[in-house]
Amino acid sequence: MAIAELKIEVRKEVSKSNNKKLKRDGYLLGVINQKGMDSLHIALKMDEFRRALKENGRNAIFKLKDSEKNSYDVMVKTIDIIPMKYEFEHVDFQKVALDEEIKVDVAIRFEGTDYLQAKRLILNTQMDTIAVTGLPQSIPDSIVVDVTNKEDGDTILVGDLELNKGISVDVDPEQVVASISEVKVVAEEETEDEDEVAVVSTEE
């Protein structure tokens, strides 16, 4: 796996005024969390981070370099997003060692759902993510499941997932990830309105 490099500025002064200035200048605020050490406050160019994230994926390893030539191998821990605007507000990085295993939640991505729809089948997902363990550089951005040739009644189990070499999961292999079933069409019963006949009785 290629490691994306990004330049960062260490925020030696953490104040509202300084933070506002950095944001105006196109920077994204963040921190690097380091085991057994204080968090390091940083800032990096918003557009560069967006581009690197798009090209390398959510679980990529990033090498962050500051102006003093210090470097940090990190993974994205959390990204705070401004509601309704989908703009990044803050990013938390976790420093990692490339020779130590970590545990990360990885998205399960289903391919071929269009083919299911053509066969009037539906995909019922039970799991959207799964926790995997492995070296940081082996963690995939997602686990792909191809459902193109699945039929009614088929199930996909944890044991059916194709994992990268060196990646393991601590989940029962018989646990259901997704199942396939027929689309149930409920026919609407048309009820005809019966004309009500009023019988008027008159007595002379």
C-alpha cells in the first residue's frame, strides 16, 4: 500500500483567533493522538487532505510531515463534519506503528445489486461494517462482496468474506452478513363502492 504524504503545521498557539485565521487561509484543524503522549495540535491544507482522502481511502496510512522534518505515520480516527454543508470541521489522526497490528472497523461494500433488481430480488443487509485486525498497511478501505449471481434464499456469512492476506476477524464465521430474498409485491385490492339505496316508506 502506498503511503500518502501531507504537509502539516504544528499549532503551537491554540486560540480561537488563531484557529479562525487558519480556517480563513484554507486550513483544516486537527490533532495527532499518540499512545502515552499528549495530543499534537496541527493544521493541514483542506484541499490537499480532501484529495488525498479521495485517492487513498478512509483507512489509508498518511505520513504527516512538519516544517522541522518530523514525520508521523497516522490513520484517520474521526472526521467531524459541519451538518448540512458536508464541510470538514476537524480531523483526529491516530499515530500507528507499521509493525504493530491494529483493530479497525471496515465497511462492507456490496456490488451487483442492479442484477438482483433485474431478477426481482432484494438484498437484506445485516452488517454494514466489520472489525478487522492486521498491520496498518494491510487494512483495506472496504471489503467487497459480489452479489451478481446470488439467488433467492442465498445467504452471505462472515466466513464467506474475502480478506486481504494478514487480515483476520474476531467474529463467528457463521454470522449472517446479508441474505437474498424475492421482492414481495402486495396487490392492492380494489373495493367497489356499493351504491346505497335508501328506501323511504310512506304511510298514508
